[in-house]
Amino acid sequence: MVGHILRFDPRYCEAAAAVKSGRIGEPIHGSSGRFTNREVGLRMNGNSSVCFYLGVHDVDALQWISGSDIIAVYSRPVAKLMPSLGVRSEDAIFSTVELSNGMSGQLYFGWTLPPTVPTGIWARTEIIGTEGMIDLDVRDHGLRILSRGQWSQPDALHWPTVNGRITGDLFEEVHHFISAVRDDTPFVMPVGDALRAVAVNDAILRSVKSGLREPVEDWHIR
């Protein structure tokens, strides 16, 4: 099973269900993105792109929630911070995307947050429809701690430790995998969807290199 953790986040699941049931009408445009702190980029040290370390979550989220495939991208990177720190990596990538149902949208992701930012996951997703909208702001999990003059916003949903056990989305993901294998039931994350997200990332990186609009290749599972 491909581990797309947002498929187990109740906020994203509710958003996808709301669009699928027609509660916001026909989707018109949308955006999805996340930033994390620069220590992550330093730790990766050029061994991964922001596309695959961070962006793959939002590539999948935008397609899954909107119910439409990304068919083309036009992407631009920025690379100031990481090179100044001796890391061969972009800081962030911003993309304009076209979707198969006529939607337009944006994707953005990077490892640029200063160390003083109280959360390590600065993420938002929006879908605007003909009759409503989805506004997902997951930067704040409702817990704020002031300690030694600095605020922090600890994770309370993705993989918090509760009574000595990891819970949240990560637990649900692993539990679902075990249950599906045991009961011989389908995974909630189709491999085809995961492969589509990789194809979009491939197009983003091609667009970064070419400076042109790049189509998303139609990859199929053999």
C-alpha cells in the first residue's frame, strides 16, 4: 500500500466527501500547498526534492478532493536560502496547474520556514465551487504552548503520542493496512492515484528545468 497519510486525516476526508456529494457545486479552481522549516532541507541535503518530500501530499490532495486529474503544469522554483547554506536544492516550487474537469489551480511547497515559526507543518488547501467552498487550514491543531519565551504548536493529529502510543493519522494508516491485508479488502489509497501523483511531480520537475508548460504523462499500471 502506498502511504499517503492525508487519506487518513479526517479533515481532508471530510473535504473530499463534501466535494464528491456536491455540497459546493461544481469545482471551479483550487490550491494546495505546505511549507516546513528549513532544518528539513538541511537534513535532506539535496537528497530529495521538495516535490517528493512535501509536495506529493498536496498533488494527491488537490486531485483527490477536487475529483479531477492534473493534466498540465507550469512551474517555477526559487533557490536562495538552500544554496546559501551549502545545500544543492531548491527552496520552494510554485506551480500553476490545469485539471481535466476544466479547473485551474495552484500547488506550492518548500522548506523555508524560519526556526521561530511555532509549527513545522504550514499547510492549506482550498477548493472554490459554484455553490460553496472548501477551506482547509491545518497549521494549528488547537494546542499552543509558551515555554522559555517561545511559542510552539505541537502536532495533535498526524502522529501524536497519547498515553505512550503513537495515534492519529499515522496509526490509522498502519491499522488500515493491517486490516486490509488480514481481511483481503481493498486499500483506500489506489496505487493508480499514487502513480498519478508521481507523474504530476515528474511534470513539475520537467517544467522547472524547461521553463515551459509541461503535460502530465498518462502512466498506467501494468
